[in-house]
Amino acid sequence: MKILHTADWHLGKRLEKFSRLDEQRDVLNEIVAIADDEDVDVILIAGDLFDNYNPSTEAVELFYRTLKRLTKGGKRLVVAIAGNHDSPDRIEAPDPLAKENGILFIGYPHSTVAPCELESGICITRSEPGFIEVRLPRHEGKLRLLLTPYANEYRLRTFLGKEDTEVELRSILEKQWATLADTYCDDQGVNILMTHLFVMKEGTPPPDEPEDEKPILHIGGAQAVFSKNIPPQIQYVALGHLHRYQKIDDSPCPVIYSSSPLSYSFAEAEQDKFVVIIDAQPGESVQYERRRLTAGRILQRKRFNHIDDALTWLHDNPDSLLELTLVSDEYISSEDRRRLFQAHDGIITLIPEIKNRRETEQEEQSINLQQSVDELFKQYFKHQTGQDINDELFELFKEIRSEQSEE
């Protein structure tokens, strides 16, 4: 059977004030086209379906329209779990109706899906918390899915009935997964684990979590899970949370972060994005390959010493989204800012970098707080930048201060 692994759609996410919804629509169209072109049997979405607990109407509509297309009228199975950006209750709310269309939503680690048979021939034959077994119309061997959506450490312990704080969470998960695998996962079916957790190979440097991401690996969040905690019966681990494609380990099977479909912060600038196509058969090692996604605007960080060089580059690269640093002897004038923003609609951040900035004096300086606010601001500006404030910026400061006084 063929399986498509994707994750971290973050529908509704913005880059500063810049909407990415049109790009998300384009890249989801690309994922649907890949699924159709590869004639996949199952789509796995490993969490962070939305960017926040209360996504916009447009993001929700795009999500459900895309899933409907992915199922091909209920003929193809779609399984989606909640990530740390998702509301588990919101994810599971449409489940009864979605299930009739071949879509399974798993919001919590202890969620269950009642056995049933759909008109398409897809049949959920066995189920218990954290596990489903599925019979697909075109295959004799069944698909076994171990499913662990994101939950913080306290909730995971509670859901799994293990509130002993002395026991490492990864050990609790290892025991839970092993129990399910020993019970259901023999070599007569395809055995997959899907989770939205921080997974790493023991003894290696931990992968970087995405910039602006809600971190999982921190005090109060879920511990890192090691690849060695995965049961040996599992043939592929479909991960969500980290936005860069990476293979965490080959043992006991491929343990893969598929990547987000778009770059969502400038820490991901110029990263390639992928979905993974898995070819799986019972009792054999899976074959898998990345399919690069091409939709969406490229995020780039660029640095220029002269505004004319920046304008030339902007003219030649109209489709990028930019963090633009401009090095100069003084702050960027309003006229130069206007020229830059008129030349390109994708400048998200414009950073002035002042050359020959004076080093902060080593000895502590006293500040006369009896001076006017205007004079204090001039001194602060010079202390921070090494430059005297120009008239234009100072007038802008006074205008803002005046508006605040009126309020």
C-alpha cells in the first residue's frame, strides 16, 4: 500500500502581518495532485493542522475542502492527529460526519475510533485508545496505526494512567507502544506509528525546534522521545513538529519528520519542503521517497551595503518574502524606505545596520532624570546607535508622544 506523510500545515499562520493563506491554498493543491498522481491509499497528517486554537473561518474552510479532495469521495483514508498548536476538541468535533467520508480525527492520546465499515469499503476492524486497525479495499494486509497526538507531559501521564513522576515519560510511552504493538502488530499487516512529539536519537545533538514555534522540549512540556523507544514491529514513524525534513534514525525503522509545506519563519529561509511517499508491504522494510513541494514564496534573508544594489535585487526577485538588512552610515530616510517598499511587495522586515557604531563606554554613566523627555530620548538614541538623531526621526518621536498624551 502507498501512504503519503505530511505534517505541520499551520493553516492561518501569518508572517508578521503578511497572510500566507493563498500560498497555503496553492501548496495544498500541490499535495492533492501528488496524492492523485501517486495513487496513494492513505494520507497521514502528523499534527499542527492549524496555527492556533481558534483558526479563521478561511483557514477552517480551506482545511475541510482539502481533506474532502484528498479522500476522493471517501475512497481514500485520511488520518489526522492534533499537534501542539491545535485544539484537540476542535479537531475531534466533526469526527462522526468526517468518518463517513473516510477522514479520521484523533485529538487526544487516549481517543478511540469505533469499529465501522464505510460505503467505500474502508473498514475499521479493531480499535482501542491510541490504536486503530484498518482494512483497505485494495489490499489483503491490514494497516495498523499507533497514534499519539501531542499532549503536554502532565496530560500524557494522565491519559496513559501513569502519574508516577519518577518514571520518565519516554519509558511510559515505550511501554504503551510496546503493549499495542505486541497485541496487534504482526508481520501480516503494515505497522505505522504517527505522533507529534520531539523525537531524537539518543546520544546525538537535539534537532532545532522551529523559530516562533511553541516549544515541546522544555520544562513543563513533553520530554524528548528516543528512537530506541519505538517498538521493533513498527515499519515507519511519521512525525510532526519540526519544520525541516529530517531522518532521525533508521533503527528500528525510518523515523521521519516530513517538514512543513511552507517555510514559516526566516529561520527556515531557503529550505526545501517535502511530503513523503511510503511504499509499504507486510513483513518487509518500507521504501520511501521525498517529493519536493514547489508552491509558495521563498523566504530569504538578504543584506546590502548600498540601496541601489538592494533595489536591483528586489526588481530581479519579485516572488520572495524578505528579511532585508541595509548597511549604511545613518538611518534609512523615509524616501529610501518608500523606494524599497514600492519596489517589492514582499519585504516583511527592514533592518537598518549602522556602520561605525560607537562601543558602549565601560564605565557607568549617571543620567540626569531632571532633563526633559525629549532630551532623554536624544541621549538614549545616541547611546544605542552612536548617531545623533536626525530631525525627521525626532519629529516622529514627538508626534507619537503627543498622541499618547492626548489618549
